[in-house]
Amino acid sequence: MKASLFYLPTVGNREQIEQGMAGMRSDLYQQMLREVSEQCKLADQVGYDSVSFTEHHFHIEGFEVSNNPVLLDLYIGMQTERLRVGQLGIVLPASNPIRVAEDIAMLDHMTGGRACAGFARGYQRRWVDVLAQHTHGVSGALPHQHDKIDATNREAFEECFDIIRKCWTEEMLSYQGKFWKIPPGETPWDLETTDKWGKGVEGGILKEVGVVPKPLQKPYPPVFQPFASSERSIRWCAANNVTAILPPMHEKIERNLFEVYAEASGRPLGDGVGMLRDIIIAETDEEAMELWQNSGPFTANAWFVPFGFRKGMEDPETGATPTPEEAIANGYALVGSIDTVTRSLETLKAKLPVNWVFGWTHDMLIPHAKLMKSIELFKTKVLPRVADPASPVL
């Protein structure tokens, strides 16, 4: 089973966030960078597969202060040796797809082929509407939203992905879509140098462009989509060989999405799917639960429930949501002692063929030393036990 780390990242602990405007504090941002750096270097040493950062803007509240995940990737990539670095994810409807393709290709070269690519659709209208205004009518779309706003957002996302893939795999690019036209019109270009040593021009008019550099990995870095929660998104991932990362959802919903991906891709059940989970390991269950309450549920209730993310945890038949204790027992959160987290992960694997877990770190909401220990214990103590049934679980 592969294990990766996922960072929003948060700037400030619970007390500092509750004081207000934590995202404005440069001292807290500096502390976040130092601590994330140390955590990722540890992850590199103990054998985690990758680390990924999200993209959000204007987060003065202190949650998800991660406006440029590629820069964070490069920051970590320059301090590690084998850890892959990626995004979960760059919000394509609010981005210039050519710049995204260039940035990730550069990252891939600068890290020696350790880049991953992750693309999201964007749901927070405060920033998506502002940054996406150049695409004329694209807005953020909430989870489980199915209307004209959602349809336009999805259309822009898929068009941007198509352009990025062409940038990476085709020598020269021309594109005529709804949101992007490349070239945008009759663009004059009569440079003699291009005539001699380049291409893409006919009669002094630009007909196509060449996006460089191409990625070091061929045909391009592994691609992920966070956090896929609908059948349509899963089918799109399967059709485009994209690894779908599922947020914590009720087991009935999770199984259906696993089966949809397998059916649409023709691959074995579990291939092409990763799962996001809170992971907190401490000396005792009580200590881990306290750490979790001040990080995972605190963040969820303050920041994610208002956007509709709890709906995926509802039993589709009864509408009930699990208690914190039920969430741990059923593997929706991997929180507790080594033994408890091992049992939770085994429970999860007994229900579904889980091949890849993305551990949500909650960084500064958990004291740095305790998070470092949790990161180490999950990879060195829990995963070996789950991989080897002969290892004792108390």
C-alpha cells in the first residue's frame, strides 16, 4: 500500500486561528514553512511516496494558505531526494492551462522527474470567481451541486485539461475551444529566426505554438483529481487515466465509486483510486482523540461543512452520519494508538481494496513534534503490520 501526505496547509494552531486573521501573520507562515519542511524530509527518509499541496487564495482565516502549490512543491523538492511532489490540486477553471503545463514541466525537470500533477475544479466562489473572470462566466461549484454553474465549471475544467495534455505530448499546439483559442486570432509573426529554426508560421501569420519544456517524465507526470465524489467525475478520471482521490465518504458511496472506476477503466477494483484520511497516531487513544478534535473536526466544522462536504458521509438510506467513535471504528479516520489505527486500516481494507492512502496532516493544528512522531509511526509501524498479517496487533 502506498502512503502520501496531504497539506492544505493551515497557518496557526486552533487558539491562534480563533484570535482572528491568522492568515495575515508572517511569523505563522514562516513557522508553517519550517515545520512542513521538517515533516517532508522525515517522510522522504521513512519512505512515503509523495506530498501534495492544495490551491486556494484570500484565506485570511488561516485555513488552506496555499496559493501556489507548485512553488511549495519546488520548495520541498529541493530539500528531499526521492519524495514525489504534487498538487491536490491546481484549480483549472481559474488558471491559464498553458502556464500550468509549463510550470509542472519545469517542476518535473527541477526535481529530476519527481513531479506529480493534480487538477481540481474549484468550489470556493470568493476566489474562483475573482481569478476566473478572464474565462467569462466560470464560477466555483459546490460539492453535490448540479446546475448551470456546475456544468460551466466542469466544461472549463475539461477543456483546460485537454490543452495541458496537448502541451505535454504534442510538438506544436493549436486549439479552438469554448474558453481558449490558440492562437486567439490572426496573430502576425514574421520573425526570420522562426522561419529558419522554428515552425508554426504560415505567410507571416501564427498558426500554432510550441510549449516548452516538455516534462521529463514521458508522456507526462502521473495525474490525480481531488476529491472526486460523483460518478461523472469518476468516469472522467477512468477515461483519462487519472487517479481519483476520494474524500472520506460513507462506505456504500465509496464502494459504488470504486466499482464505477473499475467498470469504466477495465482495471481491477481499487486500481486508479486513492483515499484521503485523517491520520493521527499517539501513545494512547485518548491523546490521539484530543489532538484530532482540535484539528480534523475543528477544521471540518469551521471550514468544510458549510460548503456541503458532510453530505458524502451520510448513509444514503438513513441520512445518519457517524459519530467520531464510529468514524474511527469504520476506518473513516485513522486516529488512535498504533494498535487502534492498525485495526481501523484493516477494517477499511476488509471492505475495499485500498491501495493508496493520502494522510491529511492538519500541520500546525497539531504540535510539530507530535505530528512528526505520527508521520513516522504510520509508515514504520502501522503499514508493515497491515501488509504482513503475521505481525501482532494487540
